[in-house]
Amino acid sequence: MVTFTHKPFAELTLMELHDLMWLRNEVFVFHQKITAEPEVDGKDPEAVHVMGVTEDGRMVATARVFLAGEVAKVGRVAVHQDLHRTGLGTALMEHVHTVIGERPAALSAQAYLRGWYTRLGWVAQGEEYDEADIPHVYMTRP
């Protein structure tokens, strides 16, 4: 069982911050080998952080949401690779949707996940582009 919560950066405990940075590093740097852009980009203090934690306290899913401005921005969506294809990513994004509410939102999705995001109500906009040497597509949620 995974429980989802969300907090602004200033309310994260040191352990939560450690765990979400560890998970993002594990997913993006170690597993996906993304090194073209820094994982720690200085934007975390501006975000609300969504966290999925198991009953034994292990963080297994995270995302960050920027709520300033008219369009919410979603990024750093990460699920531990051992739990891919279990429905955890969908549960994570459902919690992200509750954080966003009814406002419009945007994200830069890895292109291979376009169909999954589409099933969650996101709409691809424009052509694919490279971000950190990985094909991405800009998507919106009206």
C-alpha cells in the first residue's frame, strides 16, 4: 500500500527531502542515465512536492508541481523502477491532478509515455523534441 501526500518545499522534513532527491537520482541519473541537465536545478523551493510512501516508509513515487501562474507545471515525475507497470504511476498522477485541481496544466513528457499521459487526460501539443538527449513531447491538461 502506498500513501500519497504533498507539501510545499518549506514544509518537507529533511528525511523527505533526502528521500525524494534519492529517488529522483535513482530514476533519472542512475536508471535512465540522464546527465545532460542537473537533477538539482534550484527550482525545488518553488514547487509543491508529491510523495508516494510505502507502509514501511520507503518513498517510491514523486513529482513536483509549480502552482504559480495561470498554468500549473508538472515535472520530475518519478516511480521507482521496481514498481513500473503496477499502477503506481497512475495513482501518482491522480494525486497530482488533485493538487492541480481545475486549473490548466502543462508538462514535458518522455515521448514513449505519450499514450499513458493521453489516457490520463493530457493532450500532446506540437512535435517531439530532445530534452536531456531523450525524445519528449509537450503536453497540456485543459
